[in-house]
Amino acid sequence: MERKKIISRKTKETEIELELNLDGKGSAEIETPVSFLSHVLESFAKHGNFDLKIKASGDVSVDPHHLIEDLGICLGQAIFNCTEDKRGIARFGFMAIPMDEAEVVVSLDLGGRAYLRFNVDMLNEKIENMSTNLVEDFFRALVSNASINLHINKNVGINSHHIIEAVFKAFGIALKNATRITGDNSVPSTKGAI
């Protein structure tokens, strides 16, 4: 079963081509006009061991909000399409990541119900041209389109860069754990269906 998908999205505000391979080697080719977002998406791919290609453009001179939210939509759709058949996967994932003074915990369930708990406060309002509150918007769009239950909690941390990077690394590893092939072909649910 190939777990690789290409998602295209074109609106009046953004244009995105995204390719995700859950069974990759951790390589990333990310082209966005928001360099910090590109950096943390590379961290997600590297630590999740996914191959991720993104070519994205948008009206970031106005505000990068549209592009960041649409990237969340596209990555969420790719995750959903790659994991639509839940047979033989672990389903649940968890990871705690320390990065210098910051520590973030991510847990997720690929059980088909969209929910986001984003318990991450940050002192800095911006990193480069990106508002730090857009990280929550990115994950809210991702969760809605991936139909996953995702909890992101900051235990400690001051530096917003460290906090956000820890979030993306922890999300990548938790997703890798949840999408891991278990070896049996059953649906990971007592109901027999997800």
C-alpha cells in the first residue's frame, strides 16, 4: 500500500502544490515565502521521516495568514488521504520534545474525529514576518482536514522559536508513531471500524 499523496490548491489568495510520502526518508523540499514556516516544516519531515515537497505562493505582502492556513488544509488532506484505510496502523502517537528551555508534548489519534487542543502560549508575537498565533490556525486547518484528534501542550518555554520548532518536531514524531505499520491487518478499534 503506497502512502503517498499529491494535493493541489489554488485560490485567489494562494497557490500550493504539496506532496507527502509517509514512508519516506525524511527529505524535504520546501519553497514558501515564509522562511520560518519552511524551516519548521522541514523539521516536521526530518523527524517524522516523511518525504515532503511543497511549492507555495500567496498574498503574504498583505499577511501570511491565508498561505499558512491553506498549507494546513493541504497537509491535513494529504495526511487524511494517506491514512484513509486505517487497517494495520498503530493509530495513536505521542512525543515529548525538549528544545533548550522549551518542552512540548504532542499526542494524537487518527480515529476520524477532528479536535484540536492547542495549549501553547508565546511571549513573542512575531518571528520574522509570521505572527506566532498563526501556528494554531495552521494546526486547526490541518486537524479539520485530516480528521485527527491532536493535543499540543507546552510544558515550559520562553523562546517562541524554540517552542514552535519543538511543536513541529513533536508532531512529526507523534504522526510517525501513529502511522506506523503494526503487522496485523485489523482496524485499530474495538468497533471494528473508524
